[in-house]
Amino acid sequence: MNWKTDWRSFYYEAADAPDDITLIPSKTALLVIDIQNTYLEVPDDPAEAARWQPFFDRMHGTVIPNTAALQSWARDNGVEVIHARIACLKEDGRDRSLSQKKPGFNYLLLPKDRADSQIVDAVGPKGDEIVVTKTTDSALTGTNLRMVLHNMGITDVIVAGIFTDQCISSSVRSLADESFGVVVVEDCCAAATQELHEHELRVINMIYCHVVSSAEVRGFLAAG
């Protein structure tokens, strides 16, 4: 696998290889999105539990350990670690965006203080790391994250979390529209199915971000 040639959609099949990426630690943030307790709860219905089992396997076996390791690497190298989570400020969820009030999977009533809305401990914040709470898919649209990143002089954002085809994609597009450089770490992300995950990576790659592995992104950091 090589980030310069992989994950290409029809639009970029014949495009030249992108330039090398250099990330300056003091200008780079690692943004981890929505790895929350609620998404690791196994459904009571056996059929639903079986349907979601591949997702749980990827989360526990790949995404969470890889993300925790990437966070440790970032902290050790002066890269700001930032967290985003879905939660509502009102118990009844009146403050949620319309997309989170619609029936079905995306119906999310997660009051901010409830246990299921909290970030999974293994990838949770340490020290004074920033946590933004959103009631939208995009981590920028419904928070002050845009201003925070600009205030800290951040120009590039490394993105990890879930779900690739929903909140990851929405946040990546928002970041790109605000002219941040964005890299998405493939093995630190998941969608409900591997097919959805891989499809969305090809959709966003090379226009809104560059899709890379957790091993590759470590090689982008400029020497201190």
C-alpha cells in the first residue's frame, strides 16, 4: 500500500502523484472524532448483533488500538491532540441538528453527561486536551473548533474516528473548505461496513484530503 497511488476514485485514476507531505508539529493537530461508548454497545437483538459484529471487531482489533498508539505518538512529538464527540446540551435533545432527530440509525439522543455519550477511555483526553461537543456531523459546523484551530496556528489536521462515511467525511470536507491540509488515517477509521469505509475513502481522497496509513503518517513529521 502507498498513499500516493491508493484509494483513487475515477476522477483521479490518471492524476500525477501528489507531492510529499510535511507536517510541522506545532502547526498540526490530531482530531479524533466520535469514538464513544454508545457505538460499542452490542444490540440486544441477536440478528442485529451479528450484523454489526464486523464493525465491533474492527473497532476493538484495529481502530481503537491504532488510534491510541497514534495519540501517544502525537503527544510525544508535540502534535496537538483534539477530541470531538456527539452529545446534546439539553436532556430532551432540542438542541440537536435535524439530521440527529430523524428516525433510524442517525437518531442520536445523547445528553452530554450520560455515560454512553462519553469518549471511550482508551482514546480519551489527557491533561488539558480540547474536547468539542457537536450536534452536527461536522466537527467544525456546530462548534468553535475552526476558531480554536486558527487561534493555535494549526494549518494541518490528521483525522481519525468514526463513521468514515458520515462524521469523518463531513468533518474532512469542512476542514478542506476552510483550507486546512487534511490527512485521514485509514486504519484509525471505520464505517458500519468495510465496503462503506473503503468507498468513502475513495470519494474524499485527493480532493478533500489524502488517505494514509498510521505507519505512513508518522513519516510526514518534520524534524524538530
